[in-house]
Amino acid sequence: MRGMHSSGLSVHPNNEVREESPKVNLRQSMNYLLPYLWEFKGRVLLAMLALLAAKGATLVMPWALKHIIDGVDRSLAPELALPAFFILFYGALRFGSVFFGEVRDALFSRVTEHAMRKIGLRVFKHLHSLELAFHLDRATGGISRDIERGTNGISFLMRFLMFNIVPTLFEILMVAIIFAAAFSIWYAVITLIAVAVYVVFTIYTTEWRNKFVREANQADSSTSTRAIDSLLNYETVKYFNNENYEAETYDKFLEKWESAKLKNRMSLLALNSGQALIIALAMTAMMWMAAQSVLDKTMTLGDLAMINAYMIQLFIPLNFLGFVYREIRRSLTDLENMLALLKRTPAISDAADAKPLQVSRGEICWQQVDFGYHKERPILQQLDLHIPAGSKLAIVGSSGAGKSTLSRLLYRFYDIDGGNISIDGQDIRSVTLDSLRRAIAIVPQDTVLFNTSIRENIAYGNPSATNEEIDRAIKMAHLEQFINSLPNGDQTLVGERGLKVSGGEKQRIAIARVLLKGASILIFDEATSALDSKSEAAILDAMREVSSGHTTLVIAHRLSTVVDADCIVVMENGHVIEQGTHNELLALQGYYAKLWAMQLQEE
């Protein structure tokens, strides 16, 4: 397929280079997410109320447990019966903490899922708005992984920032106040010191290991890119017996991924061990103090149980807070690549005052056009070209002469460096991209089909077309005989990239799409170059029928396909060197005549 050499998909493990994305901080992420939260402010408010109810039940449980234990301690009150109220109350609190937590999750899940849908759609639309150059250089597998991790990271940030970080900090403060009021200020001091040390250790250690997370993500994306690239080029692999080479190359990517994951895992071990040590030291100190107070009879067994329950209740979410912080950092890392995609400004976009293209006749002009894919290598230089309305103009020349570049410029996949291109006197840079591309339809050299049915691929030319219109397009493209020969008719699946149908049938499907689009300007970009003589003849007949009454640009390698053109333009090194009808060019005995003689000799 032309252009695949610059697609960036075939990447060697030793020279894989991915553009580093700008780092994203928490504030930037929240500014990005808040509009999606605000869209469901009622649900968010109810979820917050459910959260407060769950946290309230959790905070009261140790107090109820203290009264149960003291109630059954006969040394304190031998005449008391079983504290039934507190047992039932404790059970109700235990159920309430779980129930309200589930209500909170159920309410907020609608918010997160809707946000993921909206953001996923936004990224998808943005990718389609980017210029052709980006898509020729992109690594499809890596981008898909970036988007997947980014949307999952958004879900995590929205859920855990709202319902874990702030509530956990509130719970820590409330426990410290309860310790200071009910027992001793030292319990609160130990609690706050442990929390402060824990948080500082977690932040610094997480920042240190974040480079390993990035390295693992990059290795993961590179591995996915290589696997998808190899599978997409399955036939090429088989042609050259390179299964072992592909496996060895993929294994090199996997080796880098394995190494990055190991570093990631070892750094996680250091983080988890440090956090566990801080928690263990704090709990040991507080249990020592509480046990001594029970022996001194200044505290009851219920008080000891209450302190122990609060410590467990406190340090479990605190340990989870460490996990949440680590995951937030990881999520921010995951977001970087996805948000970098969204921040990328399309190189080709509508002008501020762009108006819809008005096609009255279909006249096309290239005036003094200069263009090059790279500044140091110009393709077109001072090109002048005119296609009268309703006529058929053919472009011929050697490879690299700039023939296909003309169609890309007409679609405005690239902007020219100088001069202008106009349709019916309207500069294509002054009209909207949507109206410009609606006015043009193309049959490319290599028609790539979606892995759906033949009918759905044809309908892609106009998704709102009726069944009658699709049937008419099938008939005009001479597809009826082929479709009728298939067991499943037009519901036959064409396979990945249309590999289950022949080149000629793919081109007929492309012609049917063009018919269904109903555009005023048609482009045939070497539409018969890969076909046999019989298929070529059939396609040429279909092309003649389709182009009748339309302004048509035919880019051709085989001169026999354009002998009936109203004008044939011969290009070489970005310049027009000859033009005229087939007979006029033969009479000139110039470059075209030589090409014609060479092709006749080859045939």
C-alpha cells in the first residue's frame, strides 16, 4: 500500500522512539474532569450523602463495641444483663457501613461510566480530526493502549479522589479527636505523627518509583504496537518465511517489558514494606500504652478494644490511602499520553471565516502550486493545472512525479506551500473541510475495506442511503453477478482489510461507494494498476459510466486506461512537461510517446 513506508508501524526494537508526552498534574486533571462531574451534580450529591452515612456508621462502630465488651465484663457490673441494644446497634452499624458504601458506588458508577464514554468519544473524534501526516506516522497499537489506560485512569481518579482521599483524611482527623477527648492526647499525637510520616514516605517513594511505571507503560505500548503490526502484515511474514524473525523481534520487546515490570515490582516492594513498618510501629506504641492503662485500672477492656478497633479502622484506610495515592500517580501517568493526543492541534483545520463549498459546475484549478512533504524535498513546483467542468483529465508520469500528491492536496490532507487550488473559483482553504470532502469521491489504488459485509462496505459511501439506492449502486458497479455467486450474497464478510475478495471486486465495491456518495468531483487514483486485463476492462467500463457528467481526475500508470480522456497531462519531477489528447501527445513524439511505446512492447 502506498505510503506504508512512512507509517511508523514497522519498528525495530533497537530504534523504537516514542515522543514523550508532557507531564500532567492533579490540578490539570481535575480541571479536565470537573465538567463531567457537574453534568450529574444531583447524583454526585446523593453519592456524597451516602458516603457520609457510611463513614458515620464506621466511626460509631468501635464505640458500640466498647459498650458490648464492658457490658459483659462482670467485674464492672455483675448485675447487668446481656447488652442486647448495643449488640443489635453494632450489627446495624456494620450493615449500614457496607450498604451505604454500595449505594454510593451504584450512584457514582453512572457518572464515571458516562464520563468514560464521553471522553473516549472525544478522543476518537479528535484522532479523526488530525491530519493525514499524523496517521501515517502513528503507531496504532501504542495509541490504542494509551487510550485504554487513559480512560481507565480517568475512572480511577474520579472515583477515588471523591470517595477515598478526602473521606480518609476526615476519618483520620475524627479518630485523633476521639482519642484526645476520650483517652489521652498522646494517642492523638502518635496517630497524627504516624499519618504524617506515612504520607510523606508514600509521596516521596511513589515519586521515585514513578519513572519505573512510565518505563513499564512505554514498554507495554511498544510491545502492543509490534504485535499488531506483525499480525496486520501476516501475509508479508509468510511470503518471506519470517515467522521466527517476528517471534525473536517480539521477544525483544517482551524482554524490555519484563525488565521494566520487574523494576516496577521491586520498587513496589520497597514502598509497601516501608508503609507496613510505619503502621506496625504506631500500632505497637499505642497498644503498649493501652495495655499498661488496663493493668493500672485507668482503662477498661472495652476501652482497649475500642482503641484497637479504631487503630485497625484507621490504618486499613490509611494503607488504602497509600494504594490510592500510588494509583493516582499511575493514573496521571496513564493520562499523559491520552491528554497529549487531545492537546495536539490539527495541522489542517477550517479557517475562522470558512464557508461551505458551493459546487455549481465543478471546475478545478491549480495555480502556481508549490508543495513538498519535507521542505528540503519539493514535490510540486509552480504547477499550473486546469480541469474544465464536466471533463475528464488524466495524470500520467513516472513514480514520484507527484501524481497522487494532487489528489491529496485536492482533499486538503495537506496544505500547499504556495499558490492556490480552487473549485469553481473558491480557494479550498477558504471553505469548510466537511463541504470540500463531501464534494469529492475517490476510488483509491488500494481499497481497504472494513471487516463487515459487502453491503455494509458499500453503504459506507452514504450511511443514510436507502436499500434501493444501495441496490442501484451495486448494479451500476457491475457487482450483481459476483454477489449472486456467493452463498451469503451481499451479506458475505470481506475479512480483515478486505482480504477475502479479489482486487477487482474490491475496486468495484469502491466504485459502488463512490456512486452512493453522489459527489460532483471524482478521482480515480491508479484504480486499475493491480488488476488483470479482464478485470481492468470491466472496471474501466464502470469508470466510464460513473464519470459521465462529472468532473473527473484520473491518476494512471497504465496509459491504455486513459486514452479516452479529454486531456492527458504528463508530469515529471513535479512539473507538467506535456499535455493534450492521446493522439496529440503521440504526434509530439515526446515523453508520452516513449512511455506508450514502452508499454506496448511490455504488453
